[in-house]
Amino acid sequence: MTRKPPVDDFTDAGLTVGPPATWAVGLPAIEHAMLPALGELDPERTAKVAFSINHKKGFDCPSCAWANPDKSKPLEFCENGMKSVVWESIPTVVTRDFFAEHSLTDMADKSEYWLGLQGRIGEPMYKAADSDHYRPISWDDALDLVADKLRSLDDPNEAVFYTSGRITNEPAFLYQLLVRAYGTNNLPDCSNMCHEATGAGMVPAIGVGKSTIHFDDFADADLVIVMGQNPGTNHPRMLNSLQDTKVNGGQMVAVNVLPEASLLRYKNPQKPVGVLGDGIAMADQFVQIKIGGDMHLIQAVAKRVLLAEQVSPGQVLDWDFINAHCTGFESYRDHILAIDDDEVLAATGLDAAEIEELAERYLNSDATIVTWALGITQHKQAVGTIAEIMNLLLLKGNIGKRGAGASPIRGHSNVQGDRTMGVWEQMPAAFLDELGKAFAFEPPREHGLDSVNAMNAMDRGDIRVFFSMAGNLVAAISDSGRAEAAIRSVDLTVSVTTKLNRSHVITGAESLLLPVIGRTEYDEQATGRQVTTVEDTVCFVNQSGGELPPVSPDLLSDVSVLCRLAQRLVPYVGDIDWAGFEADYDRIRDAIEKVIPGFDDFNERLHRDHGFLLPHGPRDSRTFPTASGRAQFTVRTAEHVAAPAGRLILQTMRAHDQHNTTMYGLGDRYRGIAAGRFVVFVNPDDLTELGLSDGQTVDVFSEWPGEDDRVLRGYRVVAYPTKKGCAALYFPEGNALIPRGAVADECNTPASKQVVVRIEPGAVRADSGRPITV
């Protein structure tokens, strides 16, 4: 590959702001997907990835977790999925000369975008305690170093083992097995920071914390309520399913703080009307809600449903479902009927007519899907909001019904599968029992640390080793300035990774980079080429196997890294054939089948059908694995989130040219932003009240009781049609403003969508690769 990585970092000096888009996808999406591929990959590599991504015999997209249809189209990818694949598949390799030239101190001032553009890491690298540079190290020496350090700890709980959705099911299963064989449940993951609230809200209601719908239920829905998400950027292939809803006569409601282009109008690039015509209008109603008002809104809709039942007894609620399958209805009904309507209006920022309209749509629907993402889960009352969504669905029997159900949308491929495989600091006793039985050892029982508490433990000096299996926790976690100080306090950081990110330049005293193959690359082991699996957002297990050669001969697979480390660290724990697992991934799947329900005949079904649907009692048979054996109505009290005078409530969000903490570019074309990221979106009326003007340079301060203010300096304020009283800026830069203590009740997820800020005139415009933070 002849492309040279950039020497200089990118700046915001050329930032331009235009009007937000009123439609999404269409021909521009094809252009923005394919031109980078053709520009960065040769035609053969481009063709291989384009025609195998998200196909049964291909590889699963490393971007979002959206489901694949039973019959795939020839091209089954979206713009951002292709960007993700190109990002991973570029055959440019970071050389040892690069690391000799660039110190960690130098790279710490670079942007995520610049770091990623340097290419793939091609060999293991080591930073010694007395050095500011990485240098090459052999695989044997690197794994020996990790094993020796972990064995030297006084307590296994002095180590933390993090992961993200990049890894697939088979290495995820081995990862948690290795960590528990070592003796700890310190297994935080990226779910702790995104959909933890989903499980915490759904499990008490129905006993399962996963989607209750099938992929094609959208086509049969009378109504889809899309809450707190932006499909056009974060999971664009979902727009095809929402289009099916509309084409088949269903209605769609968007509940959001910001108007999102993809929920206004969608131009499907694989249909003539999407290429030559106007596309299809999406949301029949846009409910522009105040940040933090979603729980009040759902309760208000439920109240109108219950009042309608009083007017027409037996004609509104699904009494057959409630009587046969539910408990707790009377207490829930009495609580909802007593909610304060004035408080609802103040908390939501809506008028009564808007709520009445939404309620009427729900009343008239025989099959409703409520779908949500991080705009719901990253709030203080996220768990309660999801519990109320479940209550609302139960009222009309919208669980286990065609075209109806709860649809949490996972934002990262296989983040759901990681949890199914046991990557969680709080796995239940039944899982640990089966794990111990299958491998003849006693797993630790004490709950471990989640992502936030792992950082808190580092603050206290309780953690000496931080091991990361993919991910970028330093950038992704809240209170990032404090997080960087915590990471620097540990003895050793280890990153199993593909490309550089901020977690590789903010390190412990010693640091290792262990480079692995990506989803697009084939995995050759002693018994031949291997495949792995992922679980998508509707509980379907898909085969995934790359077709491209690895970009470097010095890469290992995730499985190989774990198995070789385990043979050094826990060779005599239990009856675990680590060498056999590395040689033949079928053996891993045989082990998964023994431990995890739903994976019966795992290998047989995978090799025959290339995938299968996991069982789900509420969805499949209206059976509920709760303590009572019934679906549970729960009683929740909503809190009104009100910003003090002169303050706004801020949310962080992705730009269009990024996935999680990875930046593919420096634009956000649906919101009118080009060539920059250091902007804060504010309602024009709020700007007037604050004495600010569109385009002005400002500093953004977050306030937290008892602590000094956090600040991002030198941002450009953009007048934008966000809800009055609300503001937004980009993640992960905005994490610097989120106090560590600002978390969701019951699940400890950072409240990234609910930060009280003040905005003041700034003196100096930020235009370097990273924003100015204090």
C-alpha cells in the first residue's frame, strides 16, 4: 500500500457549519461508503469485503449490531459499516520506526483520528517503565511478561479485565473462563457504559434483558416508537426495517431531543425511489422532548390508556394477556393514575396535545414496537424509564405478539454476545455453577468491578494491572481527565488491539500492545481455517469468517492470545484444554454448549445453517423466567430534571463520521458540520437568553456538587433546533465534562445524556487535534 499516514494532526481551523439535513442516505451514502474503499483498498480487497460483509458465509460487520435478513441482498452494508471495514482493512502497518520516532508524550497530544490513521499495529510492542517509547517485543516475551506480572499480584482482584464488542463469541467465552480461572470477576465491558440499564429495566419485568422481537416484526407493526436514537448514523440498516413499517401501512413516532435527518425522510439507495425520487417520509409525529423527560412521557401515555379503559371497560387493555401472564397490575394502575399532569408537562417540555396524539396512536395500534438506544439508557433514571416502557407494552399485550415488542438497539457488534458468553462482573450463580462443572474448578463468586467502579478502584490505588481485550476505555469512560490519571497509576496496561487509540498512549508504568487479526481477515489454525460467531440485536447467532489475508505475519487471533496466555498463567487450574481450543474452534463451541442454555448442537447448526436464533421465553411462548413466573408490572416514581437558571442540560453524541470512539472523518453532514468537531449545539432562543451569538467562541463548564467545575474551552457555539433548555456536543470529547459520580440509578452507567452545564464566552478558539480541557 502506497498511502502514507499523515505526519501532522488535523485541526478545526477549516470547520464550516451549514444547515442540518432534512433527509438521509441516498446516493451520497454510496459515495461516502465506496470512494474511501476504492481509495484505500485495491479493487480485489474492496470486492471481497463488499460482497461478504453481513452474509451467511462472510463476516459480520464490526460496526453496529443490527440484524441480518434471512435473505441477504448482494450488498448488505451501510455507509458507516463500510467505513468501519475500510478502517480495519487498510493494509498500512505502523512500523517500529514510527514508535521510535513518536514518544507516548508526543502521541498523547494527538487526536483519535490521527492515531487511527497511522494504520494497523503489525507486531507486539512494549513500553518499559523507564521509557517513553514502545519498542518491539516477541510474542513469547510479551505473554511471559503478562503472566509473570499477574502471578506476582497479592490478590487476583488487583487486576481488571475489560473488553468491548469487537471480540466475537468464542474468544469472549475463553476470556471470561481465563479470568475466572485466574480468580476474579473483574470483567467490566462496554455494556456498562451503554445498555446496562436495558437489562436492569427489562429483567424485573419479563426475566430477560434482550429484544423481544424478530427481525421482520417491523414489517408487521402498526406503530413503532423510536426513542433516543439516530439510526441514520448509528445503525443505518435499521432504516430498511422502519421503511417496511411505513410501506405496509404502519406509523412511526420519533421521540428525541434533536430532529434527526433519517427520521424525517429516508432515501433507500437500493431502490429507484431512493436514488431518483424523494424517498419515504418516516416519522408521522416528532415528539421533541426535553432531556430527562422520557420516563414522564411514557407514564403520561400509560395514564391516558388507563383512563380510556375506564371509559370503555374491557375494550382497551389486553385483559387476556394481563390475567394470564402478568402480576402487579393494580398497584401500577393506581400509581400511574395519580401522576401529576403539570409535572409531566414541565419535565417533558411538551404540551398536552402532543402527549394526547402519541397516546391516541398507541391506543389505536394492535401491535406496537418500542425501540430505544443510548438516548434512553444514559440517564440517571434510565432503568426506571425502561421499566415504564415495559409496563406500557404489557398493558396491551405487546410481548410475544407478531409485530410488537421491546427492541433495544445495541450499538456495537457482539456487545450482546459478550454478555451471553459470560463477560459480566455479576454473572448469576447458575452460570458459574455450570462453568465450574464443565471445567472442574470453582469460579470466584464475589461480584467484580464494572467500568466506573474499576476506574474508582484505580483512583484508590487498588488496581495494579489493567488488561483490555479491544476497546478504548480511557476515551470512552466518563470524567476522562480523571480516568487518564487513574490509568497512569497502574503498574501494567495490556491492550489486545488492531489499531492505535488513546488507551495505547495513556498507559501504566509498563505497557504492551498485542496486535490481532480483524473481522475481515482469515484465521488459520492447526486444523485449518476457523470461523467464529456473533450475536446480533435480535438474539440471532451469526457465523463470521474473514477472507482477506492478515496485514502482517506477526498477528495472532484473539483466541490464540488468550490460549497462549492461559497456558502460562493458569496451566493447572481445572480441566481446560487451552491448546485444543486454539487448534480447533469447534472445541470452544462444544464447551459453550455445555455451559450456556440455548446453544444445543452449536456446531451442527452453525455448520449447516451458518447461524440460528437463540430461544427467548417471553418472545417465543409468553413464558417469563421471573420469580413469579409472570410478567411483572413495576411501580416507579419519575424525577423532574430541571436545570438552574442560566444553565442547560447537555447530552453527548456521535458525529456521522465515527463509530464509538473511532473517527473515520471530521464531519457530521446530517447536522451540517464539516471539517471539525469542537462545536456545541444550542437552541437559538437559549443563545439569546444567555447573551451569546451563533458562531461565537465559548467555554463549556459542567457543574457537580462539592467538586471543581470541569471545562472544555474554545468551542464554537452552533444555533441548532435542539429542544429549548438542552445542548449537545460530541463524544468522546464531551466525556471530560461528565462527573464520575453522574451515573444511572441501579446500574452505574455514566449519565452522558444528562449533564448540567453553563456556557460562557471563550477567549481562544480550540483548533488543535484535541480540545483544550481543564
